[in-house]
Amino acid sequence: MNFFKCVSSLVFISGTMLFAADEPGTTSVAKWKDDKACAFILMFDDSLNSHVKNVLPELQKRGFTGSFYTTPGGSQYNSNRQSWETKIPEAGFELANHTFTHKGGTSKAEVVEEITSSNEVIHKNTPNLPWPRLVSFCKPGGLKKEKWPIAKDELNTLLEQNNLIIRPSFSGRGAQIAFKTGDQMLAHVDKAVNNGSMECIIFHGVGGEWISCPVNEFITLLDGLKERQDKVWVTQHMAAYKYATERDAASTKVVKNSSNQIALQLTSNVDPKLYDQSLTLKTAVPSTWKKGIVKQGDNVTEVDVQNGHVLYDALPGDEIITITMK
Ligand SMILES: [Zn+2]
């Protein structure tokens, strides 16, 4: 870099500090979507009535999503069958595999059936989503050893064959067990913000049924999440899992870099059929730009330049991303 180019890439701030502005084209993958500090997932187990009655309206009111670990062969599911089969998936909530009846089985074949038939129901309930796709999985709690007669490596093979991903453990994450109040749950959120991690809280009943979290504490949590929305990506387990996996295997390569257009390729060393979550990229643009148009395939978005960068979503793959000055 010659002297003049070097000087031109320095930015002077408040009379005291100098730092080198990124060269146009310099691109990084944001740690989490929209450059938020952490990913946070609200998980709800056992397809309970109180989820349909108390949880869904409060999530929807705030534009939040959640992951629901359903048991389609259980009586709770059955009493709200229509909600679980149409309303909830159509509203975009995540259906996750908590086995078919939550009761385990007396043979390995029965355990396999518990897991695979739950997946079939999830597939049937989400006809508009791709299949096969990754599905979040949680083994039912409280099962006696004889009701889960499958060796760990056999279970892992079965999960892998069915694109099932084990969620984080209940320990330290259970509402009413690890956290009694909304403020305690929010402290768990703040820890995720500080650690830049993916975290979750696992609920059973909310305002009824078992291990029940009072509705007012749940609302304290949701309102606190809303206040932290610029830092917290409230999402679903598979979206966060895919994001982290793709991000950790991602690389970018600039293929064109002119004064009015930057073109680049985002690749990630994962199976694009299963890993279809868009990543958020941050690209430095020339200092003359105020806005940019980002295009990848049929997706076109207008973005503002902030602090010399544009922030946008893109899918890893062969399709070139272009950012054009507007
Ligand atoms: Zn359960």
C-alpha cells in the first residue's frame, strides 16, 4: 500500500483516535443474523393446551417465533389437533420432534417408531417447507431406562439418518426449574448477549398444566426480549443451528471491486439442501456511497450505508452477490 492510499484509508474520529477504514470489498459474516449479539430460542414441550391458549397470542402480538416440541400421539396434542396441524405451522412456528407419544417403548423397534412417526407427522403438517430438512429433537424426560432400550450410538445413527438435531439440554434452561421469575430468565438472555452465544429457555406449561410458568413472568420475559431486540435474535432452534454451522464453514471471495460495484461469492462447506439459512454479511463500500442495491438471484434489496458498510442477507452457494451504488 503506498503512502497516499494508506492516508486515504484512515478515518479521523473526535480528534483523538485514528483507525484504518476497511478497504472496499472487505466482507465478514456476522456472528448472528442482522449482526445481533446472540441467538435466543423459546422452546415449548409436550404440545400443551396452555401453549395454544396463552403462549401463541403473546408471541404473535410481539412478532416473536418459537420452537414447539410436539407429541402427536398424546392426548394434549389431540385436544388441539387443528392448531398443531394447520394454524401453528402456517403461522411459521417451528414444529420439533419430541417423539410420537412421549412414552418411549419396550423394544428398540418401538423407540425407532416413536421417533420416525413423529417426523412423518411434522413432514405432513408442513407441506410447504422443504423435505428432507433438519428437525430439532428432544428425547422425552422422565423415562425409565427400560422404556428407552436403544444404545447411544444406535440412537445417534438413527437421528442422523432422519436429519434430527439434538437441542441443548434441559439442565440450567428450564422455566420454573432453573428460573422462577421473568427477571431471572432475562438475566439468562443478558448472559447470552454478553457471551455472543445461542441460548434457550425450555417451557412446559405457561399459566396452567405442568411445571407451569405464571403468565405474568412469561410476559416479563417477552417484554424484556422486545426491549433487547436490537441485540437478540429471537428465533427457532434449526434457524440458529443452521446459521452457526454455515457461518463457521463460510468464506467469501470478492470477484469484482470497482468504484460503483462490488461482486462477491459466499461459500459454505455444508450440504446446501439441508443448510438453507441465509447469513448476514457486512461489506465495506467506497466512502462516496450512501445507499446500495444488493442482488443475489431474484432477491433484490436496498440497503443504507452505515459507518462505511452495508449489512445484508445472502445464501451460501454459486450465485454471485452484487452490491451496486445507488
Ligand atoms: Zn416432554
